[in-house]
Amino acid sequence: MSNFPTSYSRAPSLLFTAQSLNNINSSNIALGRLSNQLASGLDILRPSDDPVRSAAISTLDGRIEHTNQILQNLDFAGSSVGTLDQILADAKALVDEASSVASSQINSDPETRESQAIIIDSLIDSLFSIANQESLVGHVFGGSAPGRQPIIYDRGAYRFVGEVGGLTAALGSASNIPLTLGVGNAIGELSNRMEGVVDLNPNLTENTLLTDLNGANNVGANAGVLEFSYNGGQVAQVDLAGAVTIGDVVDRLNAAVQQYETDNSVTVLGPSAFSISGSTISADIPGGSLEFFDIAGSSTASDLGLVTDPPTSFTAGNPTGVDLDPNLTLTTPVSALAGLGGAPLGSIQLKNNGATHTIDLSGAQTFADIKSAIESGNTGVRVLISEDKQSINIVTESAGTQSHALSISEVVGGGATAELLGIRTFVGTTKLSDFNDGDGVSVVSGRTDPLTGLVDPSLNTDFEIKLGDGFSISIDLSPSDINSVDTVVAAINAQADAQLTAAGRPTTDFSANVGAISNGIEFNQSAAIAAGGQMSIRPVNNSQAAEGLGFMDAKNGAGNTLLRSEDRATIRVNNLFSHLLDLSEALKNDDTFGIEIATKRLGESQDHVIQARSTVGGYARRLDDETRRQQDRVVFDEAIRSQLRDLDYASASSEFAQLQLQLQAGLSVAAQTQQLTLLDFLG
């Protein structure tokens, strides 16, 4: 009996071949892809494999890369903060040693004090080295410029030339942690008292930036759209978007109102049109009234002083808007400083770091010129704009002894320029609490007679002024008299006048005043009395008032008609260098009182260093916490990414075996379909 192979069918051989090859190729492709997956460990080899998962993986890749960079930064920052902490620890140990020396020398002898001064000098050298140490980012006390040595030795003083702020990096939520310390740190402090006392009140100019305005609402000025109408008529708009300066605003206002005049056949503006008047925008309105409005959601007109509360219109009788309060900037012209009252600038005298500089400001055209003139010539000071951007502040960089202190006074023929600018360090309004490096002036007050229990004026006298003819004037200062230089001078003159009058003498025999040129309180006696001798001052009742006011170091002049006190309102840097230098000087001069003062101030520096170190310790703790948080984030992101991207080896291995079996079956079937039969030969 005959039978036929199962490969016989009614389908053509070519179809069988094509189908078999397709199955074999599909299996080979699947095996090849799976082999790559097994070799790489990745489930997705290219974005087209799964666009949705690929997008998520790409986002996670970016997050993980960013987090790893932050972790590197945190490691870098931790090292820098650790270095800073160690440096502050060294500074603390240094202060402790200096304080111990100071305390032991209060009741010592001159020879021992002289030898201990050598130790203090060596501590100063060590502090200089500590202050200039570097971490991975540069000088730790360099502030925002760590590449430059922050403290230099200059003419016997230690000058801080570092910058404000501190260097920061991308540290996640800890990005505000400084890696370096600048102005205001425990070692590199600048002076902290010379704040300008004159509001320079800058006027507007065409080049005044809108960003440099406090604005009529004291919130700045924004450039948007505002509306206006003339005599209550048609309302039109002015688009100030893109305006940068007040000149731009004035030009657009003029263009808009002139177009309004054309469109409505009216005359609104006079020849001067819109212009600048002092610190306001003014409008020349010959007749009628021009009123401005803010559109909903905008305050442009109000910010620019064109809208008031209650509303008022621009008229012939009301041509100006509200004061826009411009800020003082480097580009502010000197001619725009209304606070000068139109007076020209002359020269000032600046003493700092043991040197005297006469600075000519007559050629200054802008505030930048003033700043440059004062800072140039190695004066060792910085000229700053006050926080309210209306005044000038000046600080000294040099930490030294009292002879290195900063003072600014007038120059003969200088036009009282220092006082005009508000930067003279000794004026009538100078607070006595600022005298003597902030220690102020003390007086005896409220002492009573031990027998009667009543206040005895003779026990409360602070000092006596002896005139050239031997007449003495007793001065009893009360706490209310030592508020400012003016109050002291007024109290001295009032008591002197009363005593001169009681003695039948003219009040012109003696007077006190603030020096017009040189800093200090000046005592004046008539020429007739001066012929008999010099004036002198002596303290009584153990009062420290005369010493604190600089009267004990006063100098005679002008043919004995003048006695000028020492300037005790000088400005010094209140930092560790100053205190150590003061201690060294006091030890060398066998000055017990100076040692006591230096000991007290070293205690303040000690507290400052401890506070700084605790702050740095807080920074280190925050860095550690942020490091842990970022590490946890990386672990979480990598786990999610692994779920989306990585291959399931168990599933892949099973699939690989199935594909091998499938390929083998495909090859077997193809082989059978390709066998030759009798029909192939008969065909």
C-alpha cells in the first residue's frame, strides 16, 4: 500500500520557503536582542523600544547626575568648612592664651610686662598666619574673593582687604552656606561706626534708571501702561513698557500727549511740556487740567508720582508730581546732589593708618569720582553707599593701635566739604557713646553728702578749667549732658557763663565750640587773659570725663587763646588684631588701665570667636544632613530607574530557552519542507 509525505500540500514550495525564512529570522532577531539585553543587563536598549519608559529613565538619569554633582560639592564643602572650623579653633586657643597673659599682668611690674609683650607680639604673628590660611577653595577669610590674601601688614597695622560675603556653591538646600568668611568675621572685621549723617537727596536726571528709584510708593517704579485725560475728556493710554530711564518716560509722555492734542484738536502742553524738576516729573499745563489714571492691576502712574491719593491733576498751579526719591548710585552726578545745597566741593583731610591725606574733590563729576578719589592713594578706607542709598559711609580696613585710627576733618579753604558730604568724624551731632572706641564718656553724678544725705554739687564736679589769669571754672556734667558733642559744649558754655557773670566778669572771657577745621572741642579765652598764660584743665572727684573727652591731652595754640581737645571720636577696627595690638602697647608702656581695657576687649573677641565657631559648626551639621538627604535621593532614584530600565534575568533566561527551541523547530520544519519528492522530478 502506498502513502505520501505530510509535506505534500496544495501550497507552492516558494510560499513554504518564505514563511520558514521569516520565522527563522524572527527568532534570530529576538535571540540577538535578548543576547544584547543579557550582555548589558538592560531591558531597554534604545528609546524606540519604549518611548514612555525611556522618557522617565532620561529624567531620572538627569536627576541622579545632578545629585551626584551636589554630593561631590558637599564633600568639597565639608572639607572647606572643616578647615574653617580648625582655624577658628586655633584662633580661640590664641585668644585664650592672650587673655591669660593679660589677666596675669594687671598687677605686675614693668619688667615682666615688657617680657610678656614679646609673647603677645608672637601671638599677633601667629594670628596673621592663621588669618591667611587656605582651604580647598582658597583663603578662608577672603569672602567672595578667596584667591587673594585677605589680610596684609601695612605700616604697623593689619589691613583687611578681603571682600564681603562668602563663596557659595550648589549644595542643594544648603546652598546658602558660605565656604569662606568675608567682612564681619571674627578676625577680619572692618570699622562699624562711620555712617554718613547727611541725606544727599539725589535729584532726577534723564539718565536715572527706573530701577534706581524708590518711587512715590516707596516700592520702586514699574514700566507699564497708564491712562490720562484732559479736562475730563477722551481717555488715552501711554505704554511705558521697555522704558529704562526717566528720560525714556518723559519722552513717551510727551509723544503720547502731543498725539492726544492732534487727535482731539486741543492744546494741553506749554513750551516746556513734560520735564524733570528736582526729584519729580513736572508738566507745563498753561490751562485746564491733565489727570492720570492707573489701569486695573497696574500701579505705574502711581509709582511715577503721576497719580496721588487723594487724586490731583496737573495744572498751572500744580505742575509737579510726587517725589520719586532717587537712590544714590555710582553714576549720580555731583550736580544732582540736592543735599549739598548747591555748594561746590573742595578738599578734605583724611587720617588713617598713621598717614595723613589731603583729598581734593573739587573735580569730582559723579559719586564714582568721589569714591575713587577717597579710596586711591593707599588711604586704606572703603567708600560705600548707605543701606537706604541716600548717604555715604566710610570704613577703615586697618586694624592697629590708636595712632592708626581713622578721622576725617576739614581743610582750610576746603569749603567745609567733609561736613557737606556728611563724612566728618567729629561734628556737633557726634554721639559721645561713639567716643573712645565705643566706650563713651562717664561722669560723676548723684553723689550725696555723707552727713546730710543730700546731693552735694562739689562732689559731682567733673573737671575745672583754669584760665590764663588763674580764674577757675568748675564743670559738672550730668548724664543728659553727654548725649552728643553739642550737648557737652552747651553745658560747658552755660556753666561758664553763669560763673563768669557771678564773678562780675564778661562772658566773652571764655567760650567753647566745635572746631571749624580740626576735630575736637575748642576752648577760647580772650587775648587779654591769654597774655597771662595758657588755659589748663584738671579732673576732680576722680571723674573720668575730662580724660574721656580728650581734655587731658588738649593742646594750646593761637597765642594761648585756644585750647583744643584731642579727637576721641576717631574710628578703629574692632577686631582681634586691634585688641592684641592694644594689649602689647599697654604692656610695653606699663599702662595698667590700658591692660584692663585690652583684657575686657579680648573677652569680647573671645565671645566673637566662640560664636563664629558655633556658627561654622552649625554649617557642618547642615552639610552632613544635606549629604544624607542627597544620598537617600540617589538610592531612591536609582531604584526607580532600575525597575524601569534593568533586565529581569530570570524572565530573560526563560525566554532565551524558548527562543532557542523555537529556532530549532523552525529550522526542522524548514528542512522538511525543502525535501525533494518524485513530483519535483515529474514536474
